[in-house]
Amino acid sequence: MAGRTKAAEPALTSIKRVGPTQLVREQLLVAIESGAYEPGSALPSERVLCETFGVSRVSLREAIAGLEATGLLTVQHGRGVFVRENVADQVSGPFGKYLELHREEILELLKVRGALDALAAAEAAEHADDAGLDAVADAAAAFETAVEHGADTTELAALDVAFHMSIAHAVPGELLPSLLGELNGQMQESRRIGLTREGKSGVSVRQHRAIVEAIRSHDPEAARRAVDVHIKGTISWFRMSGQVPASAS
């Protein structure tokens, strides 16, 4: 019939095959989020879980290791696997669902951010003036003080952004600060979630110090390496916290 347009074809995508490790991890996460296993409680024995899920010990252990890496579980050798006491804060709100929906996007953004942060650090080490160097050191000190005083993750995330942006602002020109400013704006929630994991803020303090030291030493390559270590640690945690294949690195 004249004038008739062809109907738009549905957007179909390939079906992803999911392995037993991922399925076990997802079911355990749902059980923890639903309160079936409360903070501080023990999971059933390895034998019971293997029989329940119909999986091998290897698959079960890999699933538990993945959840342990996120800080949701703790493995106590000789006693069993326990839900961490502070798990309610980690799995409530955006934590589980946000990672489920945005994990691959977060990893991609982290890689881009890592490249830009490393460039900014190298440029700052080579070109920053005394005022710029002082601003970077002050921003690192502000983050460290907040960690020592037990600031919440929202404040720590803002101070972490301020530290990295101080490096970008120490570089001549406006492009790097502009690009990193936009990128950080897209990563506010993921940054806050990353800081919820146990010990992360202390690790960040030490890594910030290494970055500051390299920049103050006017060593561009050392500055790049320090940022690379800092960002890759975060990438590894986000990958281990869910179903991102190792090939994503």
C-alpha cells in the first residue's frame, strides 16, 4: 500500500550465558539484601550450599570470594562464612542495585578518568608552580584529616574529588580541569560507593601521599605510576564486586 512505512524492527541483543559462579553470587546477594542472612550471621556450610545450588565447591568458593572482596562477607577459617556486621549500610540504598545497573559503565569511566588523572599528575609534576603544589598538598591533607575524624562517605567523596581536581588546576590550561570536572560529575555515586568498602579511605590516604610526593619531586613518570596504582586498585574492586569478566581490564 502506497505511503506505508516499514515498522521499526525490535532492538534485540544476544543472550549472555551466565556461569554457576555468577548465579550463586547473585542469589547470595539477594538473600543478604532481603535480610534472610542478617549482619553477623553465618551462611550454611559449604556442603549444604553446594547441595542447595547444585554446584561444585570451586564455583561456590569463587562466588564467596567475590562477595568477600566487596566487603559483604568475611571468611573465618575453621568457623565458616559470615555476613559482615556493617553489611546493612553497604547493601542498602544504591550499593547493590547501582553496581548491578552501572558496573560496566563505571569501569569504562574509571579507565578514562585514570588516563586523564595520570596525565594531569605528570603535567603538574613538570609544570606546576609553588602555589599549585601547595594547593595539591592542602587538598590531600584535608582528605586525610576527614578520614582521621571519621567523616561520612559523602564528605570523603567530595574531598577526594577536590584532591584530584587540585592536580588538574595546577596544570597550565583549562582543558584538563574541564574534562575531569565533567567526568567527576558523572561518577559521584560510584565514588561514594567505592569509599564504603572497609579500609578504602586509609588506602586512599597513603596513595594520595605517594601522588603528592611524586608531583613535589617533579617526577612525571613517578606521578603517572602513583595515579595508576591508585585508580587500578579501584577498578579491581569494582570488577571483583560483580560480574565483570577479567577481559574488561
